[in-house]
Amino acid sequence: QVFLNILRNAFEAVEEKGKINISLSLLKEQEGSKIRVFISDNGCGIPEENRETIFEPFYTTKASGIGLGLPIARKIIEQHRGTIRVKENAAQGTSFEILIPTEEER
């Protein structure tokens, strides 16, 4: 559900020839190992002033949206003791970083 919600937003944001990149990595930190999922697109992006608001229930900029996709994604990730952040994309578009502790760290 998490990835469906984020990828659906990315698909809606990119043009016909837009790109969506997904990368996975394992981070080993002092507090334990985490799985890092990084999703970025080259779509229209999210204005800086909206980057915290996008995780609030019922916030949407879409005519047909109800504003629950990202709040649901955040809640699911937090239930797994993880975090999700929207990151500034140097070029254009939006990037999300998801960090989830590995099984032995939960």
C-alpha cells in the first residue's frame, strides 16, 4: 500500500516521457541497520511550503484527490518503526526517502 500510494502520485506528476527511479540499499548505522528505499521522479515537484502538509489527512492539490494516500503511507511506515521524508530534488520533481529498521532491529 505504501509504494502504491507513492508511485501513483509519481505517475500522476510526470509527463509522458517522465522518469521514476527506485533504489534500495542497506544502511548500517550505530543504532542498527535500516532498509532505505529512495523514490524520485522528474515531475512537477512539491513546493517547499507544502512539504510537511502533504502528510496531513485530507490535504490535496488534486481536483480528484481526497488527500489520504501519503498520510496512510506514513502511518504504515511508522507502524514498522520507520520514517518517510520528502526530500528536495536538486533538478526537478520529488524524492521520498523511506527508512525501515531491519527485522533484527525491530
